[in-house]
Amino acid sequence: MFDETTAHNSDSTSAVATEAEPTAAEPTSPEQHLTEQHQTAAPAATTTSSEEAPHAAAAFDDKPANEDFASALESFTTETEEAVGEDRVIKGTVLKLTATHVVVDVGAKSEGMLPLSEVLDHEGNPKVKPGDEIEVMREKGHTEEGYVNLSHQKAARIHAWDEVEKAHHEKRPIKAVVIERTKGGLTVDILGVRAFLPGSQVDLRPIRNLEGMKGQTLEVTVIKLNKKRGNIVVSRKELLEGEQTEKRSKTLEHLEEGSVLTGVVKNLTEYGAFVDLGGLDGLLHITDMSWGRLTHPRDLVNVGDQIQVKVLKYDKDKQRVSLGFKQLTPDPWLDAEHRYPVGAHVSGRVISVTDYGAFVELEQGIEGLVHVSEMTWSKRMKHPSKLVNVDDQVECVVLNVNPTERRISLACGNWRRIPGMRCTINIPWA
């Protein structure tokens, strides 16, 4: 049964519900919505039982909202730090150097760490110290101690990459400093970024001691690069070959038999010396080095010497050049017959002793033979070395001169000791 009081309360509850429906449909801000709910729920509380009151209070507790905000803020901070790392160069301050790493403050929640090897010079010394500003990039993940993984090389590579890429496209040389010897070649530094120089690309000829090139500044060309992986491969040999080709073309313009050129001694062998004429090597045989006798090419020249040579023969097909050095001076045998007439007393140095006699050098390129039969009147002599030794200074008499066969016959019938010389000659008339 319904009395008037019950009907009145029922109408009031219906009225409240009816007024709340249009309000929920209108677009409002969260703050306005919470305010309206609080204002609407206030009169309703007069009809709410004491058992429902705790549930209503819990519905308006703001603690979950604070927790959601803190979680979102932490997520945003993490996402921001990760975004900074992989595609942006950031500046940090070096805090300290350990035996293996460099600790850097990059302004994040935790400090960063990069390998010490990335900041070492060619002598193995760090290029940074605590307090220095350094450019780095963030790597993925963290170290076991919680440090952010950083890379200085990647940051340097971004700045240097444009210049390296430009040099590669333009095919122009770029300077590189040798940092260290590595497997298969050398590690070089180009504008702060490291590149690989294969051992086969260091020079035109293989170099045995690559370790000795540390610290040298070389001009190289970029032959391969991979921007995605950050790999750069350079070559010095390619650049040297280009320079050699250019020099060779200029040398060939005036290379002909009989011409006199200036070259640099590159290598010595038992049979002669190789001379760089400018992109083209020529062979200077030991027999064409001096009119006199040489035991080895080093008796006349050394590697690195700059000398003038005469082109004796040039094979265009095989690109072979034969050179001469003694041909730049007159042949001493041309007037030897006039300078060493028969019967003249001459002095010289013993340069060789054989079973049949001794060879005496009268001047560079002129040698005479003293036959064993002309050495003494005695028939008991067993060997010429019993009378004379190499480097002895002696006097003898000219018996015969043959410029055509380049021979001079000498006799020692009246040899005598020369004051100040170490010759020990048997004096037959003593």
C-alpha cells in the first residue's frame, strides 16, 4: 500500500534521476563531470543507506588517478631517453676514466659509459680527461652496473660521414692517421671516425713492418662504405697507382735511348740497382755502373740516392729500361795508349790475386795484369800471394797496351817498396 509520504518520496527520486540524464549526455570536461556527479550525489545521499555509503566514498577516491599519472610520467621519461640515444648526437661531460671505460654524464637518470678504446690516440693515450665535453650517442641496453651504453665513435662518425661520403663520390683523397695495427691491416682515423686500411692496400709493394707506420698521416681514397653498419674501407695503393700512372705518362713523353734522366735508387740487388725514373723503373746493371771493378752496387750508390743515368735501351712493349751510369763519363781506355806508353813506370793498387798473377788498378776503369812469370826471377815461387796481397800499393813497368781488348801487361822486375805503403814485395836484386 502507498500512502502520500511514500508517493512523495518516489516522485522525488524519479525527479532526481530524470534531471541527471540530460547532464550525462552533454559533453563536459572531466573536472566538470566530477563536480556535477558530486553535486548530484549529495542530495541522493539522504536516501542512501548506511551500508552503501562506503562504496560511494571509494568511487571518488583520487589515489588510482595519481598512480596512473606517475606511471605515465615514468613511461614518457623512458621513451624520451630512448629517443635521444639512437638517432641524435648528445653532449656529455666526462666524469672519470677507468681501466676499460669512460663514465659520462649525459643528463639522464643514470650516467653513461663508453669503451675507453674509442678515445685513445695512436700511442694508446686517452684524448679526454674528467671535465671535458664529449659528443656521444646512446646504445641499446645498460651495463651490468646500470650505466647507459654510449658510443663516441658513432657520434664522430655522423659528423665525419658527410665528408667521407663526399670524398668517395668525388674520388678525391682524404687524410687519415694510422692508429694501430690490426688483423689484416691498419686502423686509421679520418676526422674522428675509424676506418680499415687493408695491408694489401697500404703501398704498391707489400710492407713487412706495418707496426712501424703507427702515427703516420697518409692520404687515402675511400673504396667502400656502409653507412648502415658504419664501416669504411680505404686504400692508399689505389692513390699511389694513380700518381704512378700520371708520372709514367709524363716520363714516356721524353724517354728514348740516349737520353739522360734523373732518378731515385729504389732497390739494390747483387746484380745492380733499380732506379725510379718517375712512374717507371729502370735497371742499372752493375757492369754499367763504373768503368772500374765493383764487388756490389752499394759500393757506388745507396737506396734513396738521386742520380743521373743514361738510357741505354728501351723496350716499349715490355716497358723495360736499361740504364747506364759510367756512360756519362768518358771511357778511360780511349786514350790509355797515350797515358800509359810502353816502358813507363806506373804505380797502382792490387785489387785481385790469382794463381796466374795479380791485377793492379792504375786508375778507375784501368787495370793491368802482372803475370806470375813477371813477378820474380826465381823459379821456386809457389803462388803470387807469397809476394803481394790485395790493397798493396806497388810500382811496375808497362810492357804492352791493347785499348781494343782493354788490356795492359805489366812487369815487376824492378818493383821496390814505396815509403808509407804496406806492400811486402820480394826484391830480387837485393
